[in-house]
Amino acid sequence: MTKAEVIAEITEKTGLERNDVAIAIEKFFDVIKDSMERGESIYVRGFGSFVNKKRAQKVARNISKNTAIIIDEHFVPSFKPSKQFVQKIKSSKTLNKK
């Protein structure tokens, strides 16, 4: 599902103007990105958590040159679904037909 399809579905379900829904979705993503850039986590009850995970410094190999390179410690964005979200997916009749 694309962002445009999400916007269309929300527009259909709420009766709001498509443009208003698109702006709200864009601003939601902006808030998440800006907050995570500041090192803050986002917790949405019943949905999940957007968090920054710290990756430690490590030594990696460049196999084409057979040299070692150091990858500095860094943060990567991560999403952890809530228990309710995971349970909903596990009990999905659509997904469990296969």
C-alpha cells in the first residue's frame, strides 16, 4: 500500500477532504522524523514505538581490497510494534488462509 492509497482510504473512511488528510499525514511523518532526529522516541499506544537504536563501533572487512575498515557507532531508526498490533496480525484471517 502506498502513501497515496493510505490517504485515499482515510479520506473515504472519514469524509475529510483529501488535501487535509494528505497534509495531516505529511505533518505526522515530519513530527516523527524531527523528534527522532532530536533523540526522542515516539510511543503510540496500541500501535508501537519509533525508537533510535544505537549500533556500536565495529570492524568490518572490505573483501575486494582485503582491508579492515572501522564503522563508527551510529544510530538507526527502528519500529517496535505493540503487543496488540502483533496479536492482530497473528490472528488475521486473511493472512492465515495460506
